[in-house]
Amino acid sequence: MKTALYGRIFFGASAVLYSVILFVWHDAGAWEGMSIPKLPAGDVIADLVAVALLLGGVLIVAPRMAHIGAVVLSAVFIIFSLASLPPVIADPLHYPPYIGFFEIFSLVWGAVALYGATDARATVSAGTARVARLLLGVCTVSMMTAQIYYLTYTASLVPVWIPPNQMFWAVLTTAAFGLAAIAMLINVRARLAMLLMTLMVALFGILVWIPIVIGAPQKHFNWGEFAVTMLIAGATWMVADAQPARNAD
């Protein structure tokens, strides 16, 4: 199996974390733009999604079951992506719904990359790795533009104790997303770019969202943002690990 165990543990644990959040709050409202809670029996659907996330997150850690777990997670994240489309379709000139869509869409490609990496057919592995890299690159462009769109808010999330100042890190991480996207799209040092992006996004979760969660643990949104941040880091790690050895940096 091409993907390292610790990467699968990270991605799987993030999926399990989000499943627990769904069980505790009994809905799927932690992701802005999600339509699931608005559907008939939305809470029941959310519980089923939570079970699928839990199952997929556990299965991908076991080498012999990772292929099945990747299928389960791919299906869940595709459903979530589709469920986030109605606000985009309703008002295509309004930018914020696109942010939520592309965040969720990036998770699809982490699961797809893992699926390909656990497939014995070389053509499937190579094809899914290439597609996952390109589409994660597209999603990363959205992450960059999202930070530009909400630059002041992004800066406000940076802990004040980190020198030199909050705006410096907001601008630097925005540029880092842009450089990572370029690397993925043109396939130059793409694996290195994705591994660095994994580290950066994971640090977002640790330095930004953990303190926020500790400060207001009763808020569903905070837990959801923390879990999504870790899922994006895990998905990026999966795509990086799935890249052909000849492209390794």
C-alpha cells in the first residue's frame, strides 16, 4: 500500500471526530451551506452519515479494509458536496457558498486518492492520483481566494502571541495556498507542496481552532470548523502520498 499508516490514521481520526460531532449535535449543520438538516428526516440522515463517517474512518486504518473505507468516505463526501450546491445554484454570483463547496469537495479527492492507492491496478492508481492532484489544486485556489475575500477575518483568527502580527500570517498563508495550488496544477514539486500544505492546515487546526473550541465548547460551529480543518489536512496528505514515486520530492 502506497499510503503511509500515519497519514491514514490522521485522515481516519478526523473522519471519526466529525462523526462524533454529528452524533453529539444530531445534525449536519457544522458545515455552512449544507442542506441535509433542511431535508425531511434530516436528523436521521445526519445520523446515517455519522455512522458512515465512523465506519469509513475506522476501515481506512486497516490495510486490508482501507479500500472499502475509501469507497465509503468518497461516497459520504460526494453526498456532502452535492448537498452544498443548492446555495451556489440559487445565487451563482454570490461568492461565499463556493467557499463551503470547495472545502467539502477537497475531501472527496483525499478519499479518491486513497482508493486509487489501495487498488492493485497500476493504471487506476496513477489515474486517480493525477485527477486528485489536479482537482485538489482547483480546491486550493478557492482556499486562497477565500482568505483574500475574508482577509481581515482570517487575520483575526491568528493568535495574537505569534509574531510579528496577525495580518502578516494571513497574507503569508494566503500566498502559501496560491503557491501550493500552482505546484499541484503544473505538477512541479507537487508532492512537497501538498505535504507542506498538510502541515500548514493542521497547524491552523491546532493553533487557531483548538483554542477557540476550548473557549466556547458549546458552539457546534467551532467543533465543525476544527474537524473540517483536520479533514482537509488529512485529505491533502492522502493525495500527496498517492503521487507516483517518480514525482516524489
